[in-house]
Amino acid sequence: MIRRLCVLFCLLSPALMAAPLNVVASIRPLQLIADSLVEGLGETTALIPAGSSPHHFALKPSQLKLIQNADLVLWVGPSLEPFLDRPLSSRKTLQLRWIEHEAGEHKDEAHSHAGHDHAGEDPHVWLDPDAAMGYAQRLKTMLLDLRPHDSVVIEANFQRFKEALAQADAENRDNLTPLQAVGFVVFHDAFNRLVSHYGLNQVAYLTLEPGLPPGARKTAEIRRLLSSGEARCIFIEPQFEAALINRLIADLPVTSVTLDPLASDLDSALGYPGFLRHLGEAIRQCLGENNINPK
């Protein structure tokens, strides 16, 4: 009897004794992807709180402790989160970032980033549904390496995520394809990947870097685009002050809608597919309220 109990315990002990996975993500969209794949196996945490931007962020001691205690840290890379470059330099197997190859594929690497040149790299990769899918695939591989005895759960979680993402992407295409001709302006240059994925008509951005206000020439050009009808809508972001945009469009018949690239107020239960739907709905609302016959 004792021998049987010992054998049974030895067979079950890896699953029973394994501590819950502790996954830390730099930004909330990456956390939403991780939530889906880690479901039932542990918990996830986002380093950057809602309402904050990774463009201007400094780690607190408590956040450094989160990184040190994590089984896996998810981030985009030094081009977006330079504050993580040094803290993650010794965690070679726990980094996950995207790089862009000449063929246009979005891939990530789970190793040291030392020696890579990130100049000119668009870091807002999570806004591309195809890149998010590739990211989830590679995250699955890392999780399987960490928890091979949980492979059934990880595979099932991944398949659910894959199907949900495909459905959300298809719904966005159905809703946004009729609006591809309508011009719009975004607050900062963050949405190129999303715009390209759905074939949208972004005609300008207000600022390249969120911390730098646009100059007089740039502001005048945006006013011209909006007043002429070349752009029928302008998007604002909750992480940044909207007063400038409100003044810019105060006397113009232009729609403004919040387009949040960081999913700050999104219900976690909706996951990344819900985040993608939320972006699609914001775009549809902003563009669809205008005539679809730009000048």
C-alpha cells in the first residue's frame, strides 16, 4: 500500500508541487496575450500601470522586484522599453521581443539582445494581429519549455487564443474594409502596423514622439487636412493630454475618438482578441460617423 502511494505521489508530484507560473509583461497588451496562454497555470502582471506610457517610464524598486521574481518577462525591446534593457541583460532565456526581418515577417527572439541595432525600428508591433499571433506561438514554446508536464493545458489555451484572434480579426476586416478611403489623423506615430494590416487611410500624425509637442508648421498642416476634408477624423490617446487636439478641432466639423494602443481600461476578461475588437470599433465609430466620400 505504501509503495503504491509512493508511486502515485511520484507520478503526480511534478504537477502538484510546481509553483504557479509568474509571468510579468511590460505593457498590458502583452499581458493580455499571456493571460490566455497562462490560464489555469499561474498569473500575469503588467509593469506599466494604466494611464502611463512606456515612452516615458522609470522602474520603481517594487517593479524591479517583480522582474527578479518572475519566471518569464515579456517585453517588446529597447526601442520601446529602454528602462528594461539593463534589468533584463542577465535574463537571456526570459526575454521576448520582436524584431523585423527584411521579408516583412515579425518575429521574436528569446535570447540576449546585446549588439542589435534598434535605430528606426517601429516598436508598436503588438498592434499587428499577425505579429501578435506569432508572438503567442513563440510564447507557447517558452511555456512548454518551462512546464512540459502542463503541455495539454498550454496547447488547449493556445488553440482557444488562436481561434478567438482569427474571429476578431475577421470581424474587424468586415467592419473596416468599407471605410478604407476615409482619411484620418492620429495623435502620435504608433498605428502604422494596424493601419497597414487593415488597409486604412492614415494621412498624418500630430507628433512623432509623444513627449514633444508639434511645431507651428505641423499644427498648421493638420488644420489644413482637417478643414479641407482630407482627414475626417482625429484620434486621441488617454495617456496624453487631449487639450491640444481639442483646441485644434474646436471650430471644425471633425470627429475625435479615443484610440488606446495600451488597452488601459479594457476588461481583462476580453483578452487580446477583445482589445483588437475595441480598436476596430473605435476606428469604425470615428470613420463611420462621416460620409465615406472624401474630397
